[in-house]
Amino acid sequence: MAEFPIPVSVLTGFLGAGKTTLLNRLLKDPALTDTAVIINEFGDVAIDHLLVEQSSDGVIQLSDGCLCCTVRGELVDTLADLVDRLQTGKIARLKRVVIETTGLADPAPVLQSIMGHPALVQAFRLDGVVAMVDAVNGSATLDAHVEAVKQVAVADRIVIAKADLVTEPEALEQLRDRLRQLNPGAPLLDASQAGVAELLDCGLYDPETKIADVRKWLGAEAEHAAHHHAGHHHDHDHEHRHDQRVRTFSLIHDGPVPFAAIEMFLDLLRSTHGEKLLRMKGVIELAESPERPLVIHGVQKILHPPARLPAWPDNVRGTRLVLITLDMPGDYVRRLFAAITNQPMIDTADRAAMQDNPLAIAGR
């Protein structure tokens, strides 16, 4: 049987990044026993499927197409079928699901399928996103394809493959620096050394203790912001044209926030710039019940049903949000968060205008 919700890991990366090679190695690890692997195919010939050595009941092949368009509905059907097979005894056990996306895919629709479906959200939880980057061609791919930049930006773990093929150490270090700037919260791992625990166990809950690890889940960016949050945000600008479009905001408020204020913040953010919100994570101290933190997790306009932790897992209370955005105006995020937390960034006239017309001031 399975212990619901079942963790789902999404393995993404551009064409030729080495996803199938990594997957083949991971499948040999006993830690992935009772794991279902969903492999997306792209093109007339299912080449990736031929390269996957383990082809048993645990490997589910989707038809040709891209996960972010024609096959998206089939992904939902496939996950629903897994639950049905579990409940009817056709599958004895299922501990984890790994979805390998096509190299051309924007991962956001895949994450939305998991987080936004009313039935699937009860059976599955998004454990994390693993993005693979080819060390040889990674920089050129990021320059040429915004999809590759999105894959890196939303990842919980970034895996560098083929590092041994790079002849210039300086080039590899420049790629590492670029990846750190694009996604400061995600650890950089070597594909030849990273194991199942480092790659796939990156959700809110520690798989061993079953206790929430907020610091690890929010990432290094939020930890940095906790010590340097005078401006309550961090922006990252780069010389690469696609990189300049990605910004990470760490929003910190020391103290409880009314639920209505958080609800307004999320509604305005998603309604006005939802498509630009690649990913959002947060832990919130609610004014109505500050002893139990509220956990939020969203992708674009889809928000996972908020969850309440039984208690604070660390000694750091308050509100901590991490937003990864594409082309979202920084002033909008800062002003909106300042308004809902009553911070002095917005003057009295602006706050009065916010009460009369929230969209007017928030969209400036």
C-alpha cells in the first residue's frame, strides 16, 4: 500500500542534459524500490524509453507529446490511475513518483497538475524539482532558451552533468556562478556523485523524522534574508538577457499577519501577475493563531491548499516568503508586501489609496 500523500519529484532539464543517464543510475539504488517513474516522450520515436533500462510496472510511458501541452491531461490520468491501482491492489506498494519531463518543457504546468487538481492533491504532494544542466553546453542553452532558465529558476536542486568533459575550469566555475545567481536557494550537485537522498528528499518534511524543516525547504536565500532584511527583498540582475528577467524575492516580516491580509496579498499577486510567478514558498505567522504556522506553496496562479503545522519547527517566527519571478516588476512586490504588513514603505496617502483601490497602488 502507500502512505498518502505520496511524494512526487519532477526531474527536468534541457535536451541532452543527462536526465535519462541520471535516472538509470538512480533506479539501481534500493532506496527507489516501489517507485513509479513517469517518462515523457517527445518526437516520433520514443528514444528516451529505449534508454531506460528498467521497464517494469514501475515505469509508466506517456504517449508522444509535451507535458506542458498535449500530454498534460494524460499526466493527470496517469497519476489518478496509480491511485486506483493502489486502492484495488494491482500495485502492492508505492512510496514515490518521479516524473521526467521532456527537455523542451516549461516545468510549471507539470507542477500545476500535481498541486492544482482537487483529487490528486489529496493523494500526492510535490516533494521537489530537480533541474539538470549540461556543463559543456549549459551556458549556451541558458542564453538561447528561456525554458532552460525557468527550469533552473524553479528547482529545489540543480545537478551539473558532464563536468568531467569541461576542459576549461574557469568556464565551469562561471556556469556555477551563473546558476547560483539564477537560483540562490538551490544547492548545486554533481551528477556523478549525488544520490537519492540528496536529490529527491527536498520537500518540507524530513523523510526520517517526519518533522518539517522550514529552513531547508525555503532555501539559503531566505536564510540570508533573515539576517539582512532591512529592505525585505533581494533582487538579482545579470548580464545575460534571459537571466535579467528572473528575480528572487525574500520577504520577511517579524510578527503575525492577519489571514485576510495574506489572502489579499496572494489574490492580488496571482490575479495581476500570476503568469510571472514561477514559484512561491512561504511560512506565515497568523495573527488569529500564531502558535501554528501556515505553509503556502504556489506555482503561477495555482496555489496548493494551505497547510497548518502543529507547531513551529524552529525558533524563528514571523512571515517568510520566497518568490521566484519572471518579468515581474520589483516595485510591485515590495509595495504590496509592505501594504499588507503595515510597513512604512508606503506613505499615508498611498495606504489610503490602497484601501480604496488596492490594485491602483499595488500595480505602480
